[in-house]
Amino acid sequence: MAVGILVALVAAALLIPAIGSAWLGTAQWQFAHPRAGLACWLAVHAAAATALAAAVAMTAVHAASGAVGGSVTPWLFVGVCVGLTLWMWQRSDVQFEAIRDERERFTAVAQTAGVTIGEYRDVPVRSIPGERLLVLAIPGRHRIIVVSQAANRALSAAQLTAAVAHERAHLHGRHDLVLRFADFQRRWLPGPLGGAALRRATAILIELIADDRAARESGAPALAGALTLIGVREGDQSMILRAQRLQDPCGAGLLKHQE
């Protein structure tokens, strides 16, 4: 009985994300309702992680109680799962070290060469030197939003406010942590198991969630104008598609574009 439950839990940990990702990967309704879409993606992968954790815990309890007759196989299963999890987390942490280094670099520039140009909903906004059209949220204990001088010049006041509102939405939603979970799952569930699909979907859905919040606060036309201008100048087609979505909420093609 215990073996059957264990096999079922392991199968669920593999099949739930594979089947769920295959279904969600073609669900166009997510573009109109990105928050619900992201919740579904995270629920699918959280269920898979829970199933695997339950399988490991059940195996460890049975092994510790002596129910498996002193066999080392259950402990080997537990050790492999725990070891792989720690290794995957370490690999994910290495990637995020590079992201943290970049954030620290922007923070240092903002503190040494930046000029405070205002505050948006309790988050300081600082202008930094630069010729790229850049508006960037830096999460952390001392969270800030940085705006390049080029963006400050190129965007109208309404467009700049909308772009800042978009970045504030990322901070409010702790989207950096959501993205980290997706990166971890991409390593733990490669290929057809759905980790890569989760990472692609998360990357675009958090942008759409931030777009929707910023559009409510600052107006869709202003945000669409900012996205279009930055997208054209920086060669970022996804921004142009997001701007089009603000007029056409179905936004077909965004997840496909991310592939």
C-alpha cells in the first residue's frame, strides 16, 4: 500500500506540471486575466512540489520507523531528492547572484551619481546617467526605482509616471521572488516536464500584471505610449506587443513571442 502511494506521489510530481503546462501554454484567456493565469501556473507547480515533498517525507518516516526492514533504498531515495533540490537551488542562487550584482551596480550609481526626482507611492525615484531608455525597479530592503536621463528626456510626464507605476507594481507584487521560483522549477523540471514553460509564462505574465495595475493608476494610453517608445528605441518587440494589448486585452501571441 505504501509503495503504491509513493509511486502515485512521484508520478503526480512529474505528470501534474507536464500536463498542466501543456494546457496552460495554449490558454489565450491568460492575456486578458494575467493574475489568474499566473495563479494557475504557480498552483500547478506548487502541487507538483507538494507531491514530491510528501513522497520524500513518507519515505523518510517509513525508513526511520523500520517498516522497510533496514533497506538502504528508501534513504537513498531521500538523499537523492534532497541532494538534487539543494544542488538546483544552488544553481539558481548563482544565477541570482548575477542579478543581485546588477541591482547593486544600479543602486550604487543611483546613490553616487543619481538625483532624486520624486517619490511614487512611498518608493523613491532617482534619475541616473545613461543614454538607454531605462526605467527599472530595484527590490530589496531599500527599494528604489531608477530612471535614466535619456528616459526622463524622451518620455512625457504622463508616460514617465505610467512607466514608474509599472515598476512600482513589480515591487508591490514581489515579482522578483515569483521569478526566482520559476527559475528553480525550470532546473528541477526540464524539457517536457514544464519548468521552462513556467519560466516563459511567468516572465510575460508578471509584466502584464504590472501593466494592468499601472494602466489603472496612470491610464492605458500613457503606458502604451511609454511601452511603444521604449520598445522601438530599444528594439524590444515584447514591449510593442504589450502596448498593443492595452488596446486589445486578448493580446494573442505574447507567450509565443517569449519562446
